[in-house]
Amino acid sequence: MLQPFDDTYFMKKALQEAEMAFDKGEIPVGAVIVIDNRVIARGHNLTELLTDVTAHAEMQAITAASNFLGGKYLKDCTLYVTLEPCQMCAGALYWSQISKIVYGARDLERGCINLNTKLHPKTVIKGGVLEDEASELLKRFFIQKRNLN
């Protein structure tokens, strides 16, 4: 059976957010939070614009989703994020009790997996969804940054 609202569909929404970050000169990471096949929150990196090291895409989306739901717990929600969450974001996701995290590209240096960051015991994590697209956007950003400096 055809499922139009699958992980690829929602990761494309997160990639749109990452493109917005790219256009603002931010590291291009985007995130959306979904419940019942409905996007309830969006976010992209804003660390440069806000001069705030905590303004990662995931943090923006967590705050927006909590405001939408009227509570701090994101049970039954799925986060789609273009890059594996860092330790800070994984910690916030732990406390939010989010049900599922789907990421695109791995972050072998700063990602929560290699750093052995604990997620909530009920949180499922899945990687590699549109990994090539997410990785390519990041590579393009850093090549452009290097060429400007």
C-alpha cells in the first residue's frame, strides 16, 4: 500500500528548513516535528543570527512543538532532522520524551551516537533517511564558507 506520509516525505520538509538555514549563512540543519502525520513544528539553525549556541534546529523545533501541544512532553511525536543530533540536542530530546528521532546524515565527530549520549529508553532512533541530500547540502555550505574566507 502506498504511504504518502513516510519518513522520506517528512525528511524532505526538514531539508527545506535546512535550505533556509543555508540561505541565512547558518550551518544547514533543519528539523520538523510530526504527530499523526501532521507537521506541528519546524526549525533550522539560528546560532549566528541569534548569537546563541543553543539555537540549533532541534531546539527551535522542540520549543515550537511544546508550545503547540501546550506541554513539555513530545510523546507520540517524531523528530525529523537532517543531521544526527548533538549531545545538547539529544539531552533535550531525552527530557522531552520524544517517541522517535529520524535523522539524515551522521555526525561522526559531534553526534550523539559516537558520544554515547543516552536517549529516553522509549525513544526509537533511525538514521540514513535522505542521507546523501543532507550530506551534500552540508558539504556545499562548508566549501562555500572556505572559499569566502
